[in-house]
Amino acid sequence: MWPELIQKAKDGGLDAIETYVFWNAHEPLRRQYDFSGNLDLVRFIQTIQKAGLYAVLRIGPYVCAEWNYGGFPVWLHNVPGIKLRTNNDIYKNEMQNFTTLIVDMMKYENLFASQGGPIILAQIENEYGNVMRSYGDEGKKYIQWCADLAESYQIGVPWIMCQQEDAPQSMINTCNGWYCDQFKPSYNTSPKMWTENWTGWFKDWGMQDPHRTAEDLAFSVARFFQLNGTFQNYYMYHGGTNFGRSAGGPYITTSYDYDAPLDEYGNLNQPKWGHLKELHKHIRSMEKVLTYGDVRQVDYGNSSSVTEYSYRGNRSCFISNANTTSNVIVNFENNKYSVPAWSVTILPDCYTEVYNTAKVNVQRSIMQKVLNEADANDPEEPYGLVWGWRAEHFTHLKENGSVLHSNLTTNQLLDQKVVTNDTSDYLWYITSLDNNATDPNWSGKEITLRVNTSGHVLHAFVNGKHIGTEVSGQHFNPFTLERKIKLKHGKNDLSLLSVTVGLKNYDPLFDEDNVGIHGPVQLIGKYKNGTEVTKDLSKNEWIYKVGLAGEEKGLYQITGHAANFHWPTDKLPTERMFVWYKTIFKAPLGTDPVVVDLMSLGKGHAWVNGRSIGRYWTSHTADENGCTAKCDYRGTYSNKKCLTNCGKPSQRWYHIPRSFLQDDNNALVLFEEFGGQPFNVEFQTVTVAKACANAYEGNVLHLSCQGGRVLSDVRFSSFGDPQGACGASFTKGECESPTALSYIQKACIDKAECLIDVSEMTLGPTGCRDMNRLAVEVDCS
């Protein structure tokens, strides 16, 4: 997908692509590196270069990014004597080793701009200033060491540190956030740079869908350049998908759509993509004046102002209105400009208005999920899926009185990171106890098992029988599983399956947070005389087993030994925990992005043709409160402001890149942890169902479908003073052109795209007194 996504970014007016470098992806085991396939960093940078764009390399190597463990490999945590992100020689040695590897790799391929390559900026560390106080003086020494290390590489391009107010002078401190117009760099000699303009927000399991309007995002960009900004990057421009176990958090969803201008699947997120494209075009037209020009600021009161840039007889101006409720009329050089609340108007020549951030003149695409259409050569499509299944066997728990394939045995409870080294979400804690053998006064009846854990999900088994499951609360705090159990006379086995849903990626000292069962693990019962007694099992002999039996066998794989596994189709279990399901399907027709609907399942993991498409947790619904029918773009944005999807599954659809698919005989494998049924699983494509727009006179409106679809019907059209809003409902106003509809039908019907000159010359006279607008809604089919 890289070339297509990068081209869409370029078409949207971008000059550069930023990327993090994920240490845990490239060095999953110490000194064992992986730069293959989609981890081929050199090829990614070269693809950017081939498209004619610049690159920004944010090495970190801590990245945050809602990525598992902030991008750190978990083996770091397990190195004796190490302390992460501070002045610790062991950590600094590992960080220097990896950073040097990346820098040398880029140098060898001549990818820095000083060598004729595309990389114009590099970053060391990431948002350390937000947490540095927790590390004290050692943190200050560490950040100076980072700067010295970066400078020692002599790469010939500037180094940046985002969110680092006290960055050493050799570094450029940059801003991250929703608004950075008021940001000032640490030194007067540094340019004003914005490394992350948050286009939306990420999502947790249990969270609604967050949105940021195109109008507000454009306002933030225009304000930044109005007030001496020099470099601005979107985070994210394409959000994409947290495939595999890369999602951090904990509890970050597999979808990382981020309400970005390119959606999770790579589609244009309209109107955001198009509205920003227009903004980029106008800012770039003023580039020389904004870069070299003298600046004059005129304050008009009521949060409105004009900023004028002048250079060698050329002038460019911004008029901003930061009032959250009131529109203003600004009289600038004897010309009146109406500026809506919370917007910026751009005048490239300080006279002609060419763009206002609150006036969206591009289409809004209404997306839909479409079932696979029937093929004339294959009338059975769409077809019913045939499911096979295999149980997740717990034979490793006990066989002839002994635990099989154990990884480790200790007389203490260990942190899950220490044991798994992040090779699986699942870790078994197994112990035995002899009922009544050592304490004749212990009754062994009416016993309560109490397990205190810092994991995210906990399943408990006594003598091989599942006796309960608990899930961490919304804030992922330590929680307790408590169940009444029955012990048999003699030896009893207690097996606890601790589950993680992404490791923490942010906060001071986040790497030191406990994960897994840290106890105490207790049995609460009574002596025969009725006195209550608590027995602590925390110091018992605990046997550890990493992962699931199905993971160990490779049930999700489609080659090698796994290809010969038998998946029975009879007596298919449903609503049952710990079941593996498998089905064979054909790739949906066409070129539109592919998703799988897992609505009827609970929680687990999914693979297509042996490649992970991520964790799913369809049964985890979003909060029922907080959503609004309409989102007002005016006023400061936060991730709680514009929410949708209340009371529905946090994530229902899961992206399957077409590069994962073959034309026929694709395998979908699911591990169902909580219990569900696969019969409603469907493969669908994502496409534009219809488009609407509300464009002002003087603009050219571009309407388009995708995936081979064409504009098939004009549901509504009015050029004049139509009422209503795009995406809601349009109605005709008091005046309109009688010929606009027929023109649009002729120009657009049966075409994949069309351009409409929004003017009376093209659409006909309206008789309206004010500026005309075109409201239109069209179908794609």
C-alpha cells in the first residue's frame, strides 16, 4: 500500500512524510534484527523519495505512538541493572547501538539530504519533556547525552526534539498538540516547528469514535502559519491499522484510524482530505513571502486580527477570527471581509479572498460496507462460509500428575513481561496444593479463591475446570478475581491464565508498571472450629507456561506442519470459550478495501493467510453517553468533543489489506477467547455510497466515486440559497437557478468523477442578493 498512500498524500499537498522507527519491531530479540517486508525501512524511505517527497526520520527510539510498550523491545526491561529513558549506562549502550544502526543504514544508502537523499530532519528521543521531572537530574543528564549522541553522527541535517523546552541548543525543540500557533521555540535562532498536529485521536476498547472536524483542523494549520510557523506535520495523515500485537495502551483498539485525512483503509476521508488540500495549495503559493517576508500584525479586537507578510513588493495576508461564537466584519485597507467565528481567511495578495477555513467547498463522502457482489462466472458468490474448529487444549496443565513444557518454575509470582518477553498475550501461572495434608484443622469447605492481578484479563481454573473470568476496569487498574471453589481431598491444581491487551506506552516510568499476577493469591476458608483463616499461595512453587497451545502448534499458519491439521466441521461449538475457528473464502471482487465483520464474536485474535490482522474485542461496547448528533467546529477541540458510536461495539470491522489475499482459497483463522459464534462473519468492501457538498460560488467542486463506481443519480441540487447541511438534509431556499440540476446531471451522471464550476455563468442566474452556494447530493453505484 505504500506507493498508493504516499501518492495520495502528495496529491493532498504534502511535501514530506514523517515516520517513527519502531525498535521492538526491528530488534524483537537482542541483536536479532528484522528489516524485511513491511519492516523494510530503507525501502520505505526510498519509496518516499521516488514519489518526489521529503522524509522526516523520528528515530526516538522511544516513540509512544499508542504502540506496544512505546516501541521499546520488552527484552530491554529484562536486562539486569537497566533503567529506561534516564542516565543509565546499560540503557544508553543499548539505545546507542540501535540508533547507530539506523543512522548508519541511512548513510549507507545515501538517504540524508546532505547526501542527496530525502531525509531533511531527524529526531532523537520523543516527548521526553512531558515526563522528565520524574527522572530528576539524571533525566537532564540523559537529554544532554541524547543531544551529544545525535550531533556525533554528523548527518548534515538538523536534529529535533519534540516537547522539550530545555532542549540543548544543538537541537530544535518542536511542538505537538491540537494547536501550536502560540508555541515559541526554545531559542530565537530556531524555526517554529509543529511535529504533530493531531487530526483526531486514537481509540480504546470501550471508547466511542472520536472525530475532529475539517474546519477546526484547517483553522489550526492556518493560524500556525499566520503566526510565523515554518513546518507543520499531521499526526496522523494516514492512521492505518495496529496489525498483530502492535497496539499498546493497554486497551488500544486494532483500528488506528485517527479520523485522519486518509482513513484506516487508505480511502480519502472527505471533506478533510480535500479541504486541507486546498489550504496547502494556497499556503504553498505564498511560501517565499512567508519564509523571507517582514511581518506586521494588526489587532482588530474581539479576537480578530490581520497578519501581513511583505517581501520585495509582494504581500500575503491572513485574517483570523478566534472568537468561538461571533462572526466579524474586518475592514482591512478599505475592503470589508466577513470572517466566520473560529476561522482564518487567506488573501495571497492581501486583497483577494481565496480560502476560509470554515467554508468547506469539497465533497463529503458517505462511506458504506458492501457485501461481495455476485460474479457472472461464479453465481454462488456471495456464498455461505463453512467453518472448521479445534479446541484450545489445556493438556500442558496436567498429564499423569506433571506439568508439560513449562518454561520456568519459581517460588514467587513473576511479572508477565519478565516471563513472556512479549512473545504472547497469554501466560499461565500454575501451582498445586494438598488439601488437608499439612493442616488437619482446615475444613476444605466453603473456600474462596482471591487473586489480585495487574493483568488485563484473568481466567481461573481449579483442577482443569474453568471457575471464572475477570476483566480490568475502564482505567486498567489492578483488579481482583474472587470465586467460591471446591477442593477435592488431596492434591488440587490451580491454573491462572493472565492476559494482556497491549502493554503501556506512555507516562513517567511506564516501563516499571506491573503486568500480570503479582498477588497475593489467597484461599480464604475456615478451620473446623469456625475460625476464618487465609492461606497465601504467593510463595508456592509456581510453574509458568507462555502462550496458548494453538499458538505453539501454529494453528493460524497455512504452510508447513499446520497445513495438515484437521479442522472438523461437525458439532461446531458456539458461545464457548477457548475455541479456534477456521474458514476458507474468496477475495472480494474489485479494488475497494476489504474488511471482515466480526460482529457476532467476543474477544480474540484473527489471522488471514497466516498474517495477523490484529486483536478483536467485538463484545466490548462503547460508552452509551457522550455522543452528539452535530459537532460544532467552533472552539477548542478535545478528544471528548465530537463523539459517535455510543453503545455500539468499539470495533466491529477489521481491515484485510488486499496484499494479504489471493484470488481463491484464503484462510481466516480466529482464536475466540470469550465465546461467540462465527456464522455471521462477513467479508465486505468499503466504498463511497454517496457524496454531498455545499460549495460557495467562485469554487470548482470535484465530485467522485471510487472502485469503478459511477455517479448514478442526483438526489438533490440547488444553486442559490439552499438551506441545511451536507450529511444532514438539504432544502431549497427562496431563490435558485432553474438550470443547475440539468447541467449537473449532464456533467456527472454515469461518470466516475466530474468538475463543476460553481458560478452563474455555468449553472445559470439565481436572482439571489447574497453570494450563491451549490448544495448537491449524488449517489454512487
